[in-house]
Amino acid sequence: MALGNKQVMADNIQYYLAKNAKSASDMIRDLEFKSTTVYDWINARTYPRIDKIEMMSNYFGIDKSDLVEERGNNPLKEETTNDLKDYFDEHPVLKFDGKEIPDAEMKIIKRILEDMDD
């Protein structure tokens, strides 16, 4: 169990965003966080303060420890991939940075996710 590890936090934030069918932009908007700060967390450049960890844990409906503790070998590989596959099936239109992702790019994204299962 690693506490204070930026990569663990980054992986866990990404995991819970995907698990809750949320984007980083959704969390930024909903919690009124600065976008640069959130992307620094997601890219393991910085580590959030405890008040921000608590806000995120409340947002995801999880314990703070779920964000700060390592979840195992690769928390994103199996469970998140399956969640994203379900999400793609249920939401044929996805957006990135407020713009709709074209069908051709969606197919590429789906192939990448399917390759993660291998």
C-alpha cells in the first residue's frame, strides 16, 4: 500500500472517472476545480491536497483511501475497459473538449480498448 504516490493517485482518479462514466471535464465543472490542476493530477505531475481528495471521494461515493491507496497490479486494465465498452455501447456519441468525436475516431478508440483486454 503506497500512500502519497502521484502515479497511484493518477491511476485511481482515471479509474473512478471511467467507472462513473465521467470525464475529467465533468469533474472539473462539477467540483469547480481548475482544469490545469486536475490534468496535473491525472498525469501524475502533482498530488492533490487532502481537501480536494475528500471532495473527489464524495463525488465518486468512495472512501478517501480508495483514491490514495494502490488498487493492485493494474486497476485500469480489466474493470475499466469493460466499463468503457459498456459505456460506448450505451452512448454512441462521445465528446472530447466539448466537441463530438467522429465515428472513425470512435472505432479507433474502441479497437485500442479491445486490445487492452489481450
